[in-house]
Amino acid sequence: MIIKIKKDADATNVDRLKKHLESKGFDLEVSQGVSHQVIGVIGNTLSYDINSLYGFDCVEEVIRIQEPFKEVTSSEKLVKVGDVVFGGNTIPIIAGPCAIESKEQVMEIAKTLKKMGVKLLRGGAYKARTSPYSFQGLGKEALSILKEVKDETGLLIVCEITSTSQIKDFENVDLIQVGARNMQNFELLKELGKLDKPILLKRGFANTVEEWIMSAEYIITAGNPNVIMCERGIRTFETYSRNTLDIAGIIAIQKLTSLPVIADPSHAAGRWDLVNGLALGSVAAGADGLLIEVHSTPEKALSDGAQSLKIERFKSLYKSLKAVAVSVGRKI
Amino acid sequence: MIIKIKKDADATNVDRLKKHLESKGFDLEVSQGVSHQVIGVIGNTLSYDINSLYGFDCVEEVIRIQEPFKEVTSSEKLVKVGDVVFGGNTIPIIAGPCAIESKEQVMEIAKTLKKMGVKLLRGGAYKARTSPYSFQGLGKEALSILKEVKDETGLLIVCEITSTSQIKDFENVDLIQVGARNMQNFELLKELGKLDKPILLKRGFANTVEEWIMSAEYIITAGNPNVIMCERGIRTFETYSRNTLDIAGIIAIQKLTSLPVIADPSHAAGRWDLVNGLALGSVAAGADGLLIEVHSTPEKALSDGAQSLKIERFKSLYKSLKAVAVSVGRKI
Amino acid sequence: MIIKIKKDADATNVDRLKKHLESKGFDLEVSQGVSHQVIGVIGNTLSYDINSLYGFDCVEEVIRIQEPFKEVTSSEKLVKVGDVVFGGNTIPIIAGPCAIESKEQVMEIAKTLKKMGVKLLRGGAYKARTSPYSFQGLGKEALSILKEVKDETGLLIVCEITSTSQIKDFENVDLIQVGARNMQNFELLKELGKLDKPILLKRGFANTVEEWIMSAEYIITAGNPNVIMCERGIRTFETYSRNTLDIAGIIAIQKLTSLPVIADPSHAAGRWDLVNGLALGSVAAGADGLLIEVHSTPEKALSDGAQSLKIERFKSLYKSLKAVAVSVGRKI
Amino acid sequence: MIIKIKKDADATNVDRLKKHLESKGFDLEVSQGVSHQVIGVIGNTLSYDINSLYGFDCVEEVIRIQEPFKEVTSSEKLVKVGDVVFGGNTIPIIAGPCAIESKEQVMEIAKTLKKMGVKLLRGGAYKARTSPYSFQGLGKEALSILKEVKDETGLLIVCEITSTSQIKDFENVDLIQVGARNMQNFELLKELGKLDKPILLKRGFANTVEEWIMSAEYIITAGNPNVIMCERGIRTFETYSRNTLDIAGIIAIQKLTSLPVIADPSHAAGRWDLVNGLALGSVAAGADGLLIEVHSTPEKALSDGAQSLKIERFKSLYKSLKAVAVSVGRKI
């Protein structure tokens, strides 16, 4: 790391800082520029809380050089969910309703998706809702329904977990999703790191790319290298769409880590009439997969009907996605 | 609620929308403006997912009229923590280190605070850290230390909880804090709603005032009316301070709810040299309390040393705060 | 518009509000919901300052129903720059250096672009730079160079204007660009509205889609219907890319107006290694054109070298863009 | 500056980078850390475009050490407007309507303000309005009215300029305001730098503290050291208030520059019922002045009535402000 010293710093304080750093085993290289003294600190800072140095009055700025993460750069490049591979040339699509509402509802959608060639079904059991008065999900009952659908259709199941206490019930789930609001629920991440199931880690809607990577690092250092990242839009001042899909964030994950990264245009948009463009744009930009909300009757959905595509619209999008995937040398 | 119909809406779809709303028990008042048809929907929408209406193709916009919350407006105005009252004329100050590091560390600070007249001691046991390599807190050991300090000094204890599984260990904590990252950990909120201890609910750094209120509503509807709100800065594009303290957000809580609301200038600032101004500004603007990080040797702090005030600086601030409180007709 | 009345409103104040509205020629429809009284106000609000109504103490919220714009919805769908059409099936690419530095520099790039089939050359004469110490552009000399290049290559010229006083010098410019920082320089917009040249209106990096449309409305109501919109990223908390390209904003313009809309992935990214993904994503999502910075020696660029593509990289991108355009039924 | 080299950088490219920097006259200090090679670049970078270095493929990050500004740190600490001093112990209040609507309107307010002891009157002549259909200000007529009011009451005049072409008409204005939307209208800043009148430079609603300082640097390097900064709220995701007043930004200006800095709680709030808290908070936090919108009949205001205080409310606030100023050792 690099430490920029204040212009009017007290020499005694600077000395104390240097001794403190040396006592931690760092080598120092002091340099005097035209405006500031700069201390180059050489050594492994991965587990060192560099912000604590601001406690020294002489410190103006502490600049990190070493990346704060490690495992994500050498982790699995290809993550398998059943026989589906994320991170390879083929781009998997995960589709399905926001929340499981009944067996009939989800079975109908599942069969249609199956017929189209979709291999992964999403559906929520425990819903993280802003209001306590909103539908909170069917919980365990939803997980039973998903198991039945899986048994009957062979689709792989993707489902969101919202508490460590639910882990034991997720046995039949093939890909466990951590939602945006739980991206920094570190107690949950640590527990998921003990499983050998793949984890779909959504970006928090107000988290930086670096924080998102650090959350993946939590899961991987705990023992589970099978992490798939999912960009789902960040919160900005713009209100036309619910969130702003950060396509540069998708590219950033590919540059900074070895993890596969998919896009969720439905939650980013918050309204179905923006989903097509965002989905096509994500695939062209290089996303390794998509997560799309599909509902047979969105206007009756108990959750997030606003952003769900009707089956017919999804079929049409699916066809367009195939063409765009081919144009960038991949396939769906 | 009000529904704005698209200009080119299909009449059949509009009819289906109307029938759907009537079937839910709402009364409708249709009105034709110069540009759009508007449907006024009369009835209780508190537990109705109004966004699902976007599933109807004819809907351009759904506008909520009724507030999405209820309990927070009639809940306790004064919340007691031991014999300290939040929401009254006296403004309580909560102070202490970010994390409990050792008994010696916290006992020293605690005694100084006690002597000054501070009645509430904060200190973290389970730390929500961005990096898995950062100090994660002493956990149960920290809670034991806090109990000892409490027994010896009589200070009331404020401590953050990060998982439902910790609740049983928080018996001796007087005010349980929900951190910014857990503001929408709804499973946690529901469990805290079953306790009869006061809860300090921090605003998520990317959550709107309305979402923050909805999280309080989760706790209160679950049975616990003793909620104190805490503004701690929101994430913006500005990087000089770690977050931007939203003083209008403090005022908003006072206008929209009956809950007391305090400010945490330390986490908003992220650097100790901004804490004074933000603390004084918050009290002048009407905050019902403050949460301030104080550390005897911030440069050796294992967590958030950057924003901790040294004891001497805190003493000086405390004096200034008293003067400002009096100037707005209150006291500390 | 809809006016939501406060629960505890004073009846006399509500009466004054009603009389005030009626005196402005509006018809009123009063409705009593379960929580609030609501006044539907019928009439043309386009030129009415609805916010002034908050001056009445009884008003809780004023909700606009009629769009605040008009001309942009019926304006030119196809905008011609020379013989190039924006908004049609073919997607024009504008390329070139950030700033004109010398005749040699720009002529070299221009000839290469011409050979590739690019028809529009960009190059800055007056640069809006954050620092007064940064290169401010060659001004009129740059405009002379651009004319020479135009005469020799036949390329159409795109150049940014930063002040009304420059208008007379832009005679040979084929498409006048309004930069992000001038999107709400209303005096400039009014003057550009008097020209019969097409205008490329960039979105301010902190402006909503609606504000952006209102700025187009300024130009069109002043008499110039030839406006092309350009999304160039918005400012968010994320710092990996300089700005966040808002692809949903591109789609929004197409839904809300009849204007063509292009993307500028270079300024959104702020670093060349993100440009490819954003460019491809924009075209797949439906953008009507692209603006890309290309420089022969970016490391020697006097402005924005960080985000400029080298010629070879641009050639490779150009090929990929053609394939993606075809995959969505268009061509480049 | 510090340059962080990519781990997999090509040695030839690094050599070219070094030669390039040396050719610019910089001294280099190369250092090898555990993860990256780092090049310390010693020399004056004030007028060097450090971003251009990203054009070298080997560069991962360029980190500025020297501040990008200079004049603002040594400029006038006290700025005089007539006989009123900004930056000293006394805190001046600027008050008045958003826009000049008629002589009667402004004279009535002016006389009341005069009687209270307020010395500076604000009033808009040219209004920067989002919509072309909104009231655009009376222009020159407003400036004539302001002159008459000044002659009759002796109040000092504060008025916003929106174009270089208006400068000649601002002769009788005592403090020329640059609005938020023009903070980066560099052509305007350069012209104002040639005047010997004080300039009130508002922060753009999406500009960082550093960018704001750079705009002050534009004015000062052009010859005019009399700059007063004005924080007026930044754009965030929160919509309860129109903008979020950044009190830490006020403190930042005081730490980074020698310029006086005031707050505009009216524009930050966007609604009058938040103005009191923000005004009191700003003064307690250390603001060197306030700019407050006051209107005799806000509900009839042609601009920004929503945020204007009625005279009676302003009188009450004025009294509270005096008390808070005294509590922090200053006076109004």
C-alpha cells in the first residue's frame, strides 16, 4: 500500500506511524514528491485493516495496491449445476416465476420452458419483501412443489435462501440463490461456503463491484468454489427503470475474477417492457447466462408481476437471444 | 391508488383491469383528463401488491395514495432503554468503540464515558466486515466483556446483532442494534419483533426513507413497538466522506412516523475529522440522539479506526453538543 | 394532475386551493379515499408550474398525469446528417479522437475510418475540461482542420459546441454536439433551436430521462426538429467504470419519444477495455447509432486517452458490431 | 503520482512508459511490492493529463498524489460583498424570492427583510428551468427592478447569471451567482474570472467536491479571487427531499480550500417544511452563510413556490438561527 502524508504532519507522529508499520512486519520505502511525502509499504496487506492507519493524525490517504481478494481470481472458471455448465461457450437461461404460488402455476410454466429447451427453473419460496403486508412466499411448501416439478420435468431448480435456518430444506435445490439484500449477510455466506452446492450470488443494489467480489471471497474461503455471480441492476437517481443494469459490472467481474457472471434483466428493469433490450444487450456484452422472470398470468402474480414476461413474449425473446448469442460466437 | 391508463390502451384490457379490481373489493372512479384516462381505486391497499397491476398491458402507471405503513405512525413516541428516554427533550448520546477488542480496552473507555455523564456504551461483538480477512469480532466473548463492564459501571449496553441465531446471547444487551447491511434482513426483523427489548434500526446505506420505515413496520407488526431509528449516511457518488449524512431523512422520519430518530455521524463520515460538524449539525436539525465512535487509540483499532474520535476530542465535542442542544431548546 | 390532500388539512386552505385551481381554468373532481382526500385536476398542465401548489399548506403531494413534453413525441423519426440517416434500419457509427490536436493526427485517423466505411468523424475543438490546467482544445483552428479533412475525405463532421458565441464558426460542422455538461445550458439550447442543422444532444451524467427529453423539447419548440439523443452513462456510486451506461435509458427514449437515440460507450466506460462490451450491448439493445473514440496513439492523446480505442482494436470491434447488428435485424 | 503496473504487463510496454515519463521531465522511483510493480513519478503534475497514461497497456491504475488545484488554497479567506464579509465570525443570510415577478412583489419582501436586519436580497432574473414551458424569468426587466429596490432599501443584490452575454447587464448586482447547472459551464467561469465582482459558485447537483473546487480554480486563475462556495444538495436515490444536502461537503471545502462556503437549504430540500432543520444544521456544522428562499405568497410563485418560506416562518427561523450561531461561537 501507499500512504500519503499530510503536508503539515508532525514529524513525531510520522515516526510513530513508521515504527507501527515496521512492527507489523512491513518494509517501508519513503519518497518525497513535489507536494507530499509518500510512504510505500511493502508486504502482504490482504488481512490487514488498512483504514486503521487513518487513526494516525499524519495520514492524509491510504491507497491500496494489492487487491483485497485472492481466491476469486483462481477459482473455478466453469461452474456446473447438474449437467449445465456456466462460464463456457453455451449460455444457460434460468427462467420462471418470481414466487411459487401453487403447483398448478409452476407446473404449467415448467412444462412450457422444458419444451423450449430451457433447463433451469427459478421460483421463490421465501420472498424478501419491502413490506410486511406483502406475500412472503409459501416457504417449505414451495420447496416441496419445486421438488415435485423437478421430479416430473427433470428441470434443475434455482431458489433463493434468506436465512441460515433454511439451509437444511434446500437439499433438492440445484442452485442456491443469495438475493441482493443478502449479499452482505456474512453469516449466511459463511454457512453457504460449507456446502458443496453451487451458489448464485446476486449483487446488492448498492454494492460496488469490489464489495460484490469480496462476498464471493467469503463463500470461497469458507470452502465452496462454485460461485456464479449475477448482476441485477444498481440503485441510481433514475426512476424510469427500477434499477440501472450495470453492464460494465459484468465485464468487470470477467476481468477481475475467474467466476462466471450472468445478468438478471427482469429485476434491473422492474417492468417487463424493458426486459428484451436488457437481455439482448447483456448477451452481446458477454454475459455467461440470464435469469428471467416468466409468468403465465403476470397480472395475477403475488409478487413482481410488473416485470414478468408472459410466456409468448418470452418465447419471442428466446428466439432473438439465440441469434445474438451466435453473432458473438456463442450459443444458447 | 390511482391508475393512469395508456393512451393507446385496448378497451378490452381496460375492462379486464376494472373487473379484476372490483373482484378485489375496490370501488372505482373513472375520470378522463386531457391526455389520459385515470382510474381512482378506493379501498385499503395496505396489503395489496399494487405493482402486480403492471401485468395489465393497459396500465401506464400505478400511483399509491395510501401510505404503505401504519403501525409506525401510532407507535411509541418515547422509547425507553433502561432509564434513558429517546424521543423526549433530553438527547441521549451513545458512545464507544466500533468493536470490543479486550476487557481492558473497553473498561478504560467505559469509565471515562461514565465520568462524563454518558449513559450508553456501544461496542461490537459480531462485526459485519466487507472482507473475510478482516477482524470479525470476538462474538460471545465480547458479550461477556460487555456484561462485566455493565456490572461494574452501570452503563447501558448497545450492541449489533447480525443473525437470528445470536438472539439468545443478547440477554444483557439493553438496546439491540440492527446494522445498515441487515436493515432488510427480514427474517431477523421478524424475530426481533418478538422481543420486548428496544431495537436500534439503522438505515441501509442505499435504502429510501420509505423502505427504512417499512423495516420498522416489520418489527412493530411482529409485536415490538420499541424501535429507535438511526440515520447513518447514504451511498452517493461523493467519495470525500464515506457516506452522505441525510439530515432531511432525520426530519422525514419525524414527519412520517412517531418514532425517535438519532444520527450516527461516525459511520456517515468514515473519517474522524468530519464527525464534529455532522454531530453538531444533526442535533441542531432535531436529531433525538447520537451514536459516536470513541476509541482510546484509534490507530490500533481492529475495526473502523479511521472514524473513531480520541477521548480528548470526544470530550471537546461533548461540550459543544451541550451548547447546541440548549440553543434549540433541548439538553444533553 | 392529481393532488393528494394532507389528512389534517385545514378546510379553509383546501377551499382556497380549489378556488385557485378553478381560477386557472381547471375542472376539479374531488374524491375521498380510505386514507386521503384526492383532487383530480382536469385541464392542460403543460405550461403550468405544478410545484407552486406545494405553497398551499393542505397539499401533501402533486402528481403529474399529463407528460411534461409534447413536441418530442411527434418530431422527426428519421434525422438526416448529410446523406446519413439516424433512426432507420442502418446504424451509423461516429468515430474519431476526443480532441483535434493537429491536422496530421486527424487526417490519418480520418483516412483509415473512411476506408473502413465509417461516414462520420468526431473531433473536439472546444473541450469542456474539469481542470483549467488541462488542454482546452484548439478552438477555431480545430474547426479549420476539420473543414480541410472534410474537403479531402468527404467525411461528415461531428463537433461539440460549448457556448452560443461559437455558433457562427460551426458552419462546416454537419452535426453539432451538445455535451453532457451543457445539456441544461438552456440559453445554448434555445439558440441551437434556431438553426436548421441536426443536433446531437448528450444526456447529462446526472440527469433523468425526463429532464433529457425536456432539453430536446427546448430545441424543438425553438424551431429545430432534428435532434438525435445520445446516452453516455450516468454518475453512480460505482467507480470501476467512469459512468454507468444506462441501456434502459436508450429504450426509454424510444418508448417516450420519436427521436433517434445513440450510445457513447467510450465516455460511459472511461477506459478502453470496457468499450467493446458496452458497444455491442448497446446495438443489441436497440441503439440507433454509436459514438466511439478512436485515436492512433492514445497514450499521447491530450484528452481522454484512457478511453480511446487504438485503430486496430476499433477495426476488430467494427467487425463484431456488424455481426450483432445483423442478429437483431439491422445493419451497419 | 503513483502508477500501478499490471501483473502480466509486457516489459517493452513498461519501458516505453518509463521513457515517455522521463521525456516529460519526471523522475521515477520504481518499487516492487508483493503483488505489483509500482512506479512513483516525481514532478509537478498540475497541468499534466494523468489519464492519458491509461493509453499504455501496462498501466493498471494511475493514482494522483498532488492535489489538482492550487489557487483555492491560498485565495482570499474573507470575501466582501459591499460591506458584508463572508468567511468571518458573522454569518450573513441571503434571502428573497426565487424569481423576480414584479416590483411590488420584491419591494414588499425587501422591506421586510431590511427591517429584520437581513442585508442581502436574492431574486432571479434569468431562470434555468427544466421545461421550456415554465416561466423563464423577466430578464433585463428583473435587473431594473432589482436596481430600484437596491436604491430604495440599500439591500445588496444577489442574482444568477446563465450566459456570458448577460454579463454587461449585471453591473448593479453585488454578488453574481453561478447556478448548479452552470457549475461546469467553463466558458462562463472564464469570463466571470475577468470581473472584480464576487462570485457565488453553487455546487452542481451531481458534482464531486473536487470538481466543484476545480470550477472555483477556473475563476481564480482567470483573475478573480473573490469566490464564495454554495452547497445546495446533491442528487441521490432518495426522493423525499429533492436533493440531499451534503454537510460533509461544506466541511470539506473548509478543509481543502481557504474559500468561504455557505448552504442553500431551500434548493436542497425542494419543500419548505424541511428548510428549518437543514438551515439550523448547516449553521451548527460551520457554514459561513445561508441562502434561503422567502416569498410573501409561495402558492402564487411563478417558480419554486414549493420550497419558499412564508415571511412569518422565515422570521421564526431567523430567530432560531441566531441562537444556534451563538451556540457555536458565531453570530448572525
